[in-house]
Amino acid sequence: MPIAFKGMKGSTYFVTNTTTRRVAPSCGWLGLVFLRLAVAFSIPLIASQAHALEPAFGQAAEEAAAKLTEAFPAVHGSVTGVERDRVLIDLGAKQVYQGMELQVYREGDEVKHPVTGEVLGRRDKRLGVLRVVEVKERFSEATIVSREEGATIRAKDLVRVSSDRLLVALPLIDAGGVKEANVQSVTKDLAIALAKTGHFMVIEDPLLRAALGGEHASRVESFSDLSTLKLLAEKTHVQLLVLGKLTPGLQGLFLNLQVMSVFTGAPLTVASVEVAERGPMVIAAPSPPARPTLRSGSGQAASGASRPSFVHAERQLSEPSRTAEQPKGPHSEIVSSRKSPGAQGALREPETPSFLTAGENEAVRSGDKGSRESVTFELSDPLLALAVGDLDGDQRPEIVGMTSSEVIVYRWQNQRLAPIARVSSPRFIRHLHIDVGTINGSDHAQIVVTALSGARNDLHSFILELQGGQLVRIADNLGYFLRVVTGPGIETPILVGQRMGELTAFEGPIVRLTWEGGRYIEGRPLTLPVQVKNLYEFAPIKAVGDQISEVAVISEQRVKTYGSEGKPSWEAKEDLGDVDHLAFSHIPTYRALQAKYGLKSGIAITPEEYAVQQILPRRVLVEASPLWGNARTELLTFTNPKKVGMFRVESSLPPSQVVAFDRQDGTFARGWETVPLEGKVRDVAVADLNGAGRKDLIVLSAVKEKGLVAYLQDGSHGIISVFSFIR
């Protein structure tokens, strides 16, 4: 019986399967009194954070400025060759990072003093802007972002970040949830800190709005619009846009920064600095190659260049030294409390991967060598779901994450996870589900997002493609729940849709959608076992084209399989625990309520009173080539602790982990499982991230912040763990 806080109002819900009905609180009047007191005391606590920590803003601004300076080093290099749209440069992993933007130029004639004849310098000819897309040890590949009119880039041309100090646009920092914060003062502190580095020249909010004429900058969010960025580039010649926001934390405030390219609108880096009286602690910032790195499951340090910009601390996969200095603060506590997969070694069979434990019937063969490779990244974005696919046609998949309002693409390279593109939806749009698949017959994949619009949750789904480093909508306002269906027997991913029902959310047939003439056309329904009513609740086990004859479903928190005869062929014994982060409230239509209850016209009906909360089931993957062991087919899903009581106290069983169910002789049995994972698992995917012919397991989980303030704000940190399997 979770407590949901909306606008500081307390409501109690009773959840049964996928429906939720409003009932009376079980805690009585004392519980309600306690809730009101808790909310009343939390309001002044949140509001007072800004005043209590105001002296620390200057120090936090200096720390953030230092990190941004590290993210944009004063590098200089040369073009070594041009191959079609790729430019090779002589800067490697120690100088540049993926996503970095560089000016490309050519030295011109000398400028001499007319009296003394002294050479004062050279006139440079700007040729364009490059973005680094692939980093090697001693060289890099870049793509051309923009080109000056009539300019041709060739070998021996030069590259640099800037000829002088970087010109930065700094709009007023968003107060976020800290209503009484003096954002003018905070913004000024950051502007002064950036200028003091000698690396940046800052144009602040008043001058920016004056340059834009006040028409395009009424809200901070509008600065990131492509039309506004174009005006900024034309009228102010700025190169970078820095967007800031204050966010309350458990033991202080956080200053979150996002840096975008004014030329392309692409996100370049993010940073988040804790504002505390003891001094700031950076929890997410870009890092140069020489900084400390993540450790892999083998205990070997990854290269310095592989550390992603948004990782704020090392994952402790080996027992830390008792004498080593431990970082302080709420986020470092989350990291240092994680247990090493290696610590579970006593529970594993010999020669299994370090992150696996044996299941009930898992036979471990000496010929199967497991990799100890495992890397964990803590994100600044609160991801709800993820999917994997090759978005740019380079035969290597990208990881796509979804928040409630953003879609973010991450590239995996050299044990590094870096954001390369993102797109936001309008405020009235809320994302519900995401999939990735090659559904248009092209050589690259599309991103499929189910989204809800408006108070009545009308479907407003859309489909994205990665084009020129940016996410572009190729279809919008689709009135379907959407999903990409894959599995054994399905050679090409199938895009399916289901319309919103009038009485219940998932009604009517699950139909195939095909790309024709630049739009999606509704086709014939899929053939499915009769038990399947919801397009999200099944995973194909056996299929021939659109004919799916056997499926795995999640029913009553257990995995079950059904065949075409309509009877369950197998049911797991384990309760998988709770998953409820993807949910929405479905409001029946007036017409449907009249038809069901026989209400006569003229009788007052409030459809909102009949709202039913729908919770999307967890993802189940079917692998015809199992990741581990000798099973013929493998079902992958995940478990989480169950929530007990009004205050969502989590029970100890089951732990948060990924589990596999193996099919050996016509039936399934519990196979391998990962060691317990930090936080609650939200999603799972499988892909060959390294292009090495082996499968990698990608797991998304979330760590809940502790404390009353964080609880009321539903604060959490996203975590992506990557586990590699080797045969």
C-alpha cells in the first residue's frame, strides 16, 4: 500500500495485479495526522536549505568551473586525412574524448607591423567545426558538423577547441525545487568562477535576452531550442550554452549543469556539484584522461580515457583499504556500500563468471570460461527504461535510455559509456515505454517511444532516428501503445501497436504497423495465444512470421509459458517481486461507463472516479542462444524486493538481480542468476556491445535516496551495469 504524494496531498491505494482502487487508509486517523505533520515539517526544511548553504555557493561554483575547464582543454592538432565524411586528426585518447567539438582552420598570411616589420601573427581561415566520434590511442576520427561556405578540409589543416577563450552563454539558473534560492546570486557566482579560470568569456542572462529581443527566451528551457541556438550563434557568437538547475538533496543542495553546443544543439557534458557547508563534492562531471578510473570485475583498472563524463565515483569491486580516505556525502555512501561481485566467490561453482551464482539446475561445465568483466556507471539522469540497437548503421549497438520526458542515446566504447544525443518532449508529454529495432527496412534501428498526453492520458507516441548526431522524429502523434517484437523465429523485428481502450487501457487487437510512403500503416493483427491481452505482457518463444504460437508472460509476479492450445505449459515457483515505476491512470470514457453500468442519459457521471491504475509488466527476454550454460532456450527477467506496509518497507527477499530460466527437455528450470545488484532493477537488455561476437548483459537499476525529503521528492539515482560473457 504505497503512499503517493502529488502536490503534497496524501493518497492511499490498494494494488491488485495491474489495477488500483482508492480505499480508506488502514492506519486510521493517527496515520493521517502523522502524514500531515511530516509534510508540514518537510516544507520549511526544503525551503531553508538554500539559506543555510548560501555561503557555499561560491565554492561550488568554482568547483564546477574547474570541471568545465577540464572538459574543454586547450588542445591543438592537425588533420591527417579526409575520408568521405570522416576527418582523421592526430589527437588521441590523452587529448580528446568522444563528442568533443573542435574548430578546423588553416593558417593564412603573416601580419607584420608596418613600421618595425615585426611579425605579429597570422590570419587564420576558419573552415568549419568537427565533432569527435571515435577515439583511438594516438588518433581520432571526427565528422564534419558545419563547413564555411566554399571551404574544403584537407590534410595538414589544423584543429583546436578555440583560438581564444571560449564564449559561453549562461542563462539564469533554474531554482528547481528550491523556491527561496537567490538564483541571480548563484548565477553571478558561476559567471565569476568561469571567468576566473581564464578559459571562458561569459555572456549572462540580461545580455542574452536583449540579443534575442525577449521573444525566444521567456523560459530557460527555450534556450535549448534549435531556433534560439541559431539566433545566439548569429547575434552573440557564443560557442557553448550552459544550463543550470538547483536540486534539493538529502544533506544539501546540488548545482546541476548541462553544456550544449550552440552550433548543433548536441549535449557535450554534464556536471553536478553538491553545495554543502563542508564544501562541494563533484558527483557527475566530465573528466580528462588522467583522472582515476572505474575498476572492472577483474580488478584491473580501465584506461584513464575510458572514464565517462557522468560517472561521479568509482565502484568498489574489491575490498577498500581500511586506511584509504573515503569520500563523504550521501552519494559516496551509496557507492561504498556496494558489495563486490568477487565477494560472492564462495557461493559460485568453479569457472563461472564472477557476477553469476548457480541456479537450482545449472550445470557448469569446465569448458565454459566466464569473463570477470563487469562495469557499473552511476548516471545523473533518472532513467525509467532502456533498450539497445544500432542507431547509426556502424554494426555496433548504442544504449538508449528513457526518462519521463527525455530520450538519451549512450555510446559504448573502450569500456566507456558516453551520452551522444538527447531529445526532450514538451511538458505535457510523459514517456511510458521504449524499444529499439530496425523496423523501417533500413540498415539502422529506430527508437520507438510510447507517450501519454494530457490529463486524460491520450496516446501521443512517436518514433525517432539518429540523423547527423541528432535525434529526429520521423513519426509523431501516433495513437497507439507501441512495441518492437523480437524473438526466436522472428527474422525481422515487428512493430506492433494497440489502441487505448475505452473501458480498460488494453482492448482490441494487437496489430502490425508497417512503414509505407513515409508513414506507418496499420496491418493485420498478430496471431497470439488467447491469454495475451496486453502487448507488453508477452515475449515470443516460438514464432513463424506473424504467427506466434508460444509465449512467456508475467502473471501474478511469476513467469508462465502458454502455447497455442491455450493452457499453461510451465509456471515458475519464484515470486519475482515488485515493479511499478512504469504506471499510468486510465480514465474510462463516459460512453463506456454508460454501456457497462446501464446508466441513463442525464445522470451525472465523473469518469475520473472510475480511474484504474495500470502498471506495465517487467521486460522478459528470450534468448535462442543462451548467454551461459548449455540450455536450448533461455528466459531472462529480473527480481526485486517486495514492498510491505504503508511506508513501502522492502522485504529482504527476493534480492534485486537478473535471473535466467533454462529450457532443457521441453520445460524450464531456474538457471543462472547475477549476484544481488544495488538498488531496484528496472530494465534489462542483451547486446554485443564490443563487437567481439559475445553477448553483454545491460542492467538498469535505481538507488532510492534515503530520508524524508528525498522520499517526498521521489529522488533516485540511475545505475547501468554491464556484464560480459565469454564462451
